[in-house]
Amino acid sequence: MHNHNSPLSPDNWLADLFTSKAVQQGGVIRRKARDIERFAGMDRFMAEIYRRGYQVAENSGQIIIFCNRAPVRWLTKFEPAEPLS
């Protein structure tokens, strides 16, 4: 899906996203899932993630992109709530 209100094509939007200083330094960037879908499309975005060898996580509509190939280690562990009686 391409947003016709955007001056950038999906390819240009992705190129712009992945040329930020954080990406060049192997850092982390965050974008809203709806913006990725609107400006580039999730399939095209994920193809670029795989091509680059990056990892990505989603939480509450936010996409977190780890712009390196290092493993991601979660420091928290999900503990299920006590069952209701």
C-alpha cells in the first residue's frame, strides 16, 4: 500500500529510513507499524529487514528495528498472572 500523500515512493521511504545515523552505527530505530504499512507496506519492509540481516520486534503498534546482526537477549521474563478463582 502506498500513501499518495507522501512525497516519497515506498522504495525511497525505505532508503530514507535505513540511511539514518543510528542505522549506520548499528543502533536501534523505532517506527509506528501503521506508518510502515502506509508508506512502504509491511511485506516490502520485512523483505528489506531480511535482506539486511536485521531483527525486528513489535509491541503495541511500535516496530523496533535492531540495525545489526547481534543476537537480541530479553532481560525480562514473562510471568503469567495468578489464575482467577
